[in-house]
Amino acid sequence: MLPFPTATFLSFTFASLLIELTPGPSMTYLALVSASDGRRAGFATVAGIALGLAVIGGVAALGVAELIQASSLLYEGLRWAGVLFLLYLAWEGWTAGTDVVSNSGNPGDKYFWRGFVTNLLNPKAAIFYVAVLPTFVEAGRPILAQTVLLTVTYVAVATAVHGMIVALAGTLEPFLNDPRRERISRRLLSGLLALVALWFAWSTAR
């Protein structure tokens, strides 16, 4: 039994899908990782992103996200840390050689934590939980139950979309086994990630 009307749940699920289909830092980085290093690294990144979204949802429920939203200093610090981290990932992708990719024994941990950190440093994720999610909470019904279910729903939708991106981008990895093609595609995606980082800096400015 849902703690709110089914129509509300479906509306929130659809809104979450539209938000996640909008190109952003996570989507671009997933494409870079999956096309260059394969689906295993891509799905590890997806798992990290999912955990990051869940943690931010829990933090938002405790009111910390509202504090970040209200404090210009905290918001700007988080925003620029996210921008710099994305630029670092773009630079690393641009300068990485094919030998680094092929010799990486188990990239799971590295990509998991990068996906996790990328989301923690994304103020837009916190704003979603503060500004969007509460609008779907029904007054007079259990607040905590609604918040938890909506958070789980959003993480599930985001993970499904991210998994689809990994599956699609991962199909290119065999084609990119050629060192020259791999280098060109990696640099193209790294350049795109750098542009996304600059767009992120502009779009999140107050």
C-alpha cells in the first residue's frame, strides 16, 4: 500500500525520468568510462552514483541539504569542488594512454568511488531533494514514509537510466580496441566532459 495516491507516485516517477534523461555530468562521464574502459567499469560507476544519490537523499531528509541551499558559502564551495573534480576527470581521460586502460586489473573500486564523489559534489542533486521532491509529499500522510519511497524511486529511475547509458556506450568498446580509435574517442568524450563541467559551472551559478 502506497503512503500516497498512485497518481502522485506515477507523476513523480515520470518527472524523475525526464530529469535523468537531461544530459549532465553523470551521463557524460558514464559514456566516457563505458566506451573507453568497458561495461564493468561503467556499472561500477553507476553503483557509486546510486549510493551518492541515496546518501544525498538521506542527508536532505535530515535538513542538511536545506542548509547548503541557504548558505551561499557552502553552496559555492560545493559547486566549485564539483566543477574542479569534473575538469580533473576530463584531464585524466584526455591524457590517459591505452596502456593504462588495458593494464588496469580491477577498475571497479576506483570507478565506484568516482561515481560516488561526482554525485556528492553536485549541488543540483541536493536541490532536487529540497525543491522538487517535497512538492510530491501529501499533507496529512506519513511524511517519512513518503520521503523514503520517493527517494528510493528516484534512485531506481536514475540507476535504470544510467545502466542503459552504460549498456549503449559499452557496445562501442570492442570497436575502440584499436589504440588510435580509442585515443580519439577518449579525447572527444573528455573534451565533452570538460564542456559539461563549464556548463555545470554556469547553470548552477546564482
